[in-house]
Amino acid sequence: MTEHEQGGETHEHGSEPPGFFDKPSTRKAVWIVLIVLCAGFALAGFVIDTHGYFAVEGFGAFYAIFGFIVFSFIVLAGQHLRKILMRPEDYYDD
Amino acid sequence: MTDLQAVLTSPGVIVVLTALVGMGLGPTARAAVYLAGLAVSALVLVGYEQGLAISFALVDAPYLSVDLTPLRVDRLSFIFALIFHIAAALNVIYAWRISDRVQDVAGLAYAGAAIGGALAGDLLTLFVYWEITAIASAFLVFAPGTRESFGAGMRYLVVQILSGLFLLAGLVLFVSSGRGMAFEAMSLTAASGELDFAALALFLAFGIKAAFPFLHNWLQDSYPKASITGSVVLSAFTTKLAVYALARGFPGADPLIYIGAAMTVFPVFFALIENNLRKVLAYSLNNQVGFMVCAVGVGTELAINGAAAHAFVHIIYKALLFMSMGAVLYRTGTVKATELGGLYRTMPATAVFCIIGAMSISAFPLFSGFVAKSLTMSALGYEGLFFVWLVLLFASAGVLEHSGIKIPYFAFFGHDSGKRPKEAPPQMLVAMGVAAALCIGIGVFPQALYAILPYDVKYQPYTAAHVVTQMQLLLFATLAFALLIKFKLYPDEVASTNLDFDWFYRVPGRALAGWVSGASGATFNAFWAIFSGRVHAIMERIYAVHGPEGQMARSWPIGFMALWTAILLGFVLVIAFFA
């Protein structure tokens, strides 16, 4: 790539203080926020009427469970595609 | 203003001509002229009355009459033409002083052709603009000038031209069957139930550009290899012009529901294992167009609104995501996940804009994707298409995986690459900032978008049930991601090439083409050898007889002549003696 213009430089690890998102306290806070939000919206699903177009939507946590399972499935199952599809980076001679 | 003047001052023509004017200008003047041209063109567009159509009789004979309609403005063409203006303007800002003359001119001509195509009322005009988009956009793929981008550009051009040929075939079949050239809704089957080949040819032409499954690889092949600014431009126009053409030509065509649903799912898996983040975005683009194609297939007013709204917001957030990855590429020289990570430290603004794009495409409430995708999902609900709805819900979680989380996480967070590049240059930040503001603005004020949709809508995306269920889907999927990372179950990125359908034409197809070319060469040589051998043999015989050494050219000794003369004279003497 001829058009890129490099700025800054590459640092070795440990030559600077940890970035904001690398601090254990930040990571902990992110976890807490995520869990609180998940719990809150899961509960909210049972408080409000979630009935939509299909019967399954009537169950308050349908979307929560569906999202969790589908995401895990995509990641856990999808990576096995590499066994069939993965080739060296310069596989195509072009 | 006469009709001809109106056509010559229509948005498509203005923008293409503006692009050509810029050829002779310096980078700053060019950007200024381009923005001014786009503004004028947008004003012309907004000034049109809805329902305007300008037609000329191309052939007006008793047995055949064919009308040309170079300009048609209705609510469907308006929204696409408008968003194409916005995308083109964003790109002019982003590319200012970063791309070069060729790319600037090609990029805007490409945008102008897309605008002209959206406003075309007949198939011939559509065909002309269709081909300009193909040729102009190819320059953006060729732009980096590497061997890799040259190969991808050639493959890209072949596929785009193929699409144009199908369009031309459909046009010819339409005219020859006496149906004229008007570009209106059509059916894949004739009234008798037979397949209508004219419509089928158009369907394939649009399908190639919309990147239907098995016709899709040109997209993932070329977009990641285009220049930094090129991939931003490319992401906006070709596939969305195809979505427009499908919405115009085939609303409610059942096969589109299933084609679209398939398109939403399979790229999810390819995006998961892909290391090149611009290629991840290309797969994501495929998946997003799937939602639109599916909505076109449903074909109700709500669904067509969903397709148009999705195209509108998608162009903005997809451009934003490509712009952020372009900024990363510009500053670090790579967009490979294995070589990136931790860039939020020194590129915080780019990281924030990227996250806004990611949240928009994932359809978080208050972001633009939410207010558009809700229309499509509701349209599926109204029609009771449960399994299609489930597939699209599955794909929605997939979008969160590859575009919502993977792109920002691996570029800006994740494993620290140690790279500390400078923040993106100001023009990139301005373009990303405007796009991000539009993403949030549309998300917060959806009625502004709904007002320009093809059909009048009374739709409220922000109901408690909508917001809560969508937040559940996204938050619990995010929780799954966090847990998979925590327990090291999320696959590491690997520097690799992952095979897709294009393998069939790039490896066995190419070998077959090589074999066919070798075999036809050998066959020719064999026939030539036989033919030239025969000719050679004949020439040898002629030479043997008539050549300098031949019977007919032998030199006769004088003694031999004298002997023969004596024999002849003796013979004459004998005859004379007896006579």
C-alpha cells in the first residue's frame, strides 16, 4: 500500500502506563455494567407485554435466550469452518 | 424549460459532468467544485414534483412504438437518489487530498451514474448508467496499482460487464416481444405460467450486482483490495442500485424472500473467520443487502419501506465503518486483525466513530439501524413468515458478532498490537463525524426518514416491547461474547485466506480454462501439422519435377543432342529411301 502515511511509532509493552481499558478496575466496571443491563432488560421483559407477531415472543426472555444461544453457536460452530476453508495467506497466486 | 433541457439538467447528468470538470482542477478546487455540484444536483432533485416523468418517443411506427423515459421521479427513486448524493458528498470530504485525480473523477462519475440509474424510467437509460457504474467503479479497484488489485479488478470488471449483458439481453427481449422499454414492476412468470426469459434476464442482471449467493464473490474479492477511499465509495452504490432495481422491478417476487434470507446467514460465518477487517465489512455488506432483498421479496408497503429505509441508513453506517477501517489502514498500513489491537489509545476519535457505526449496524435503539430494520422485521411478522423471521433474527445476532463487536474490538481494543499511530487526519474525522451524526440523528428522529419513504407510514419503532426485546437480543449476545473471550473460547484471528465460492472459478475453473486453452491450442497445432504436411508434400513433388534438379529442368549435353540429330536424320534417310 503506497498511500498510507504512518504516524506515531510502535511501543514495546510495559514502556507506558496501562491504557484506560486495560486497567483491571475499568474491566471490572464494564462487566458490572453489562451484567446489570442484562439483568435489567431480562426482568423488564416480564414486566411489560412483549407479545409481538408470533407466540414465542410472548415469553419475556425469548430474545435474551435466543441472542445468547445464537451468538454462542455462531462463534463455537463457525470456527470449525476453518478446518475446511482455511488456506495459507498467499494461497491464490495473485 | 423544454423536456430535453430538463433531462440535460437532471441530477445524474449534473453529477457526471461535474466529475468530468474536476479532471482539470487541483485537489482543493476539485473537492469544492464537487461539493457544489452535488449541492446543486440535490437541490434540483428536491425541487422535482413527485410523479414527474419525462418521455420521448424513440420509435413511433404503427407496428412498434418505444418510449424513452430518461427521468422519472417518484418516492421510490427519490429516496435512493437522495442517499446517493449524501454518500457522494461524504466521500468527497473523506478523500480530500488523500486520493488522487483518477479516483476522484471515477468516484464521482460512479456516484452520478448511480443517481442517474435510480432516476431512469426506462431500461435503455438504466443500461447506460448501469455500464457507467461498472466501468467507473473498476478504476477504484485498480487504484492501488498492485498485482493483487489488478487481478481483483479484472475479475470485478468481468462480472460487472456480465451483469450489463444480462440487462441488455432483457431489454432486447422486452422490446422484441412488443412490451416497450418502460422499467416497471414485472413478474418472473408470464400469465400462462411459463418462465418469462426477458424478466429472468433482468432478474439475473440485478442479482449479480446485488451479490446473490453464488454470484457474490466479486464483492468480497474486490472491495477489500480497493484503495482506502475506493472501498468507501464502492460500499455505497453498486449493491444499493441493485436493491433499488429489484424494488422497482420485482416487488413481492417470492424467490427474493428466500434468496435474501440466505444472504443474511451465510456471510455471518465467513465474517467470523476472516482476518482482513475490510473483508469482514464486505461480508457484512452482503448480509445487510440480504435484509433488503428479503424485504423486497415480501413486497408489502411496509416491507418496501423497510428495504428503502434500510438501504438509506445502511449506506451511511457502512460508509462510516469503511471510513474508520480506511483511517486505520491509512495510519498503520494494515487492516488485518492479527496485526491490530489497542488503537483506541492514540486514535480515540476514530474508535468512537467506528463504535457509532457498529452500534448503528447492530440496530441498537437510538441508532439508525434500529428504526430501519424494525420495519422489515414487522413486515415479516404481519405476513406471518415465522421461519424467515427467525432466520433474520439469527442474522441480526450475526451482525452484532462481525460488525458490531469484531470490527471495533479487534482494531481498537483486544490484544495490544503495540502500534501507536496518529489520529486520523482532519478531513477523515469530519467525514466520519458527519456520518456518525446522521446515524444518531436518524435513530433519535426516525420520523424525518419515514417522511421520505416510498409509502406513507404510521410506524412507531420506539415501543416498550420493541426496545426491550431488541436490547435483550443485543445485550445477551454481547454477554455471550464477553464470556467466550473470558474463557478463551473465542477463536484467535489467524492470518489466512479462507475459501469461498470464488475458489471454483479461481482454482478448478482457472485450471479448466487453462486446460481448454491448452487443448484447443494442441488441437489447432495437430490440424495445422496435417494440413501443412500435405501442402509440404505437394510442394516437394512440384519441386522435384519442376525445380532446378527436376526432370523437366535437367540440362541436356550437346553430344546427346548430336546423337539424337544423327538418329533422326538416319530415320528420315530410311523413309526417303523407301518412299
